[in-house]
Amino acid sequence: MPDDRPVPLDEYPVHQVPLSMKHVATGDRNAYDRCIFQIFDHNGRALLITGLGVYPNTGVIDAFATLRLGDRLHCVRASDALADDRMNLAVGPLRIAVDKPLHRLRLTCEPDPDDPRGLAYDLVWTADFPALWEPHHIQRRDGRLTLEGRRFVQAGRCAGVISVAGEELTVSEGRWTGTRDRSWGVRPIPGEEPGRAAESAPEGFHWIWMPVRFDDRFLMVVVQEDADGYRTLNDAVLVRDGGVRDVQLGWPRAGISYRPGTRSPDHAVIRLDGPAGDPLDARVEILASSPLAVGAGYPPAADWQHGTWQGRDWTDRRSYDVSDPFDPSVHPMAAYGVTDHSARVVFDGRTGYGIFEHGSFGRHDPSGFTGYDSVAP
């Protein structure tokens, strides 16, 4: 279709600027629109992470799924040219169907016709609480905008089936939890000449993103800090359904215990402030870990990253040894990216389940890390 023709989404009154819905308002090549889901059992045996993104100014759509099951990480990645129908959230064997916006979605990965033991799933993700806006996220380097994202987060339950390596996992409500994040804006895509950015790499980066589902409430904490501990992103909110106003929980203070010789957390305590100023602790126990730089396409992955052109109709399936996902001899990039940890969390007398997403690399004075080679004793 020629570029000057309308696309199907132009039929709907959703325009924000006087452009076709085929185009975004910015000409920045790093424009993106993406989602990620985390689905995991409460025993720490399985952790499925899947997502899909579009990159309008590079003409790419891609998706991924990774399943940590025991000591193996099973991966499916797919990429293609971005088509005009933006409501068709599918690429290769991976698909997301929005059955009821902000409430129910169906996630599928078709079986590999050449390998019946490959990863496949058919899952229904259902929200238990309203979607929550995260803080508007902006980063600049040397005066240049490098990231501007708008995001919302949500927690819920899942049901369906995952199959891999001859095993079938029944995903059931009450024994599995699902979290998700939707974001769009500008975020770096590999391939652009870094220019001055190479001269001003950050000394350090420290990140916590923690959505937790309880039976009657949803806790969300997000923290980003520079090398000296200066906080550039901060939020802690308690969400309940039924029209109850969200509760703000002040300035999160994290105490993280790392595995010796790593920056991989074993457990953590996040201290929050109750409405009356009373301290509330969220005690985090790590269940399973999946580095997003292994298989999932997040930086600094060496084999594939989101938004990069792989050619038309590209699909890649593989599995990794993750008996020790932070062994630098096996996964040299894992320690320099963000990791999603499924977790059991005790908070205000309740036990819930969620994701403790964490990344700490370079200098971080509050943690005692002095540089990129610094690890816990």
C-alpha cells in the first residue's frame, strides 16, 4: 500500500496529531510501542516472560518468549516488517489478542512444526486490579533525549497450558500469577552511531521494578538511582479494586542481600511508609531468575535485540543452560542487564507473588559497589 493511503486504524477516533495512525508524532528512529508479560508459578519452578513491540520509524515488529524451567531457558524470538494493521498483534508463532482492553488478553505461541518438543502455550491473562500509571520516565545524556516513556502496570491471574520438552504445564488461577507492563515513547534501538554518548557512559545504574499481587490488593514499587544514589525515578503505590483511592507509600528504601560474588539478589526488604507515617516492610524472597539479556532481547544481549532488522519472517528458537545464569563464562552479558526474578512477598501480614526486577551495574555508593567489576563479598 502506498504511504499516502489510510490504514485500518484510521477508521477510529483515536488520533492525537494530524497524521495517519501509521505514523508516530516523532521522527526519532528510537520510537517504540511495546509490552511485556511475566507469568510464573508460586513454587519457583517456572517463569514465562513474553512481549511484543513495534518500531514505526525502523519498520520493524518483533516478539519473544522465554520459559525458565529448571536449569533450561527455552526461547522463541520472531521479527518481521511492520504492516499497516496495528491491531494485529502477531509476528511469527507469537500472538497477543486483546479480548477486553485492560482486563483480559490471550497469549499464544504456536508449536514448532519441525520440533514438537519446542516451546508452545495458550494462556488467558486476566487483570485483577485497575491498570496503574507509572511515573513519566525521562532520561537525557549531554542534553540529548535518550529515553522518554509512558508506562502502565497491572497484576492478575492466568489460566491455560504451556508445553515444552515433552512436558505439559497446567497454568491455573490461585497457583500462578501474572504481571504486565505496557510502554511507549522513545527508547534506544541498537545500530545508531553513539557519537558523544560513548564519551559519557553512566558511572552506574541501579533499578528496582516490583509489581506484586495479593488477594485483595496490588503493590507497585519502582526505583532508579544514579551511581551516587541520586534518585531519578521513585514511586510506591498500593492499588485496590472497587473505586478505593490508591494509597501512596512514600520513599522506598531497599535493603538487598546478594549472592556472594554476584549482584544477583537472594532476598530483600523494601521499607515503605504507611499513610500515618508508620513503617511497612515488604519482605522479598527470590523464587526463580531470568536475565532479560539472555534470550529475551534486552540490552546488552549479544545475539539479538529488540527493534533490529532481521529480515522478513524471521523466527529463532533455542535453549540455554541457566543452571547458573550469572556465570560470566556462560552468559557474559547477563550481569550487565536487568533480571526478572519471580518472588514471594510478605507485606502488611499478607503473602503475595510478583516480580522483583532488578539491575545494578557500575558504581552504586549506597550498596558499596565501586565499579563495573564490583560484586557482593
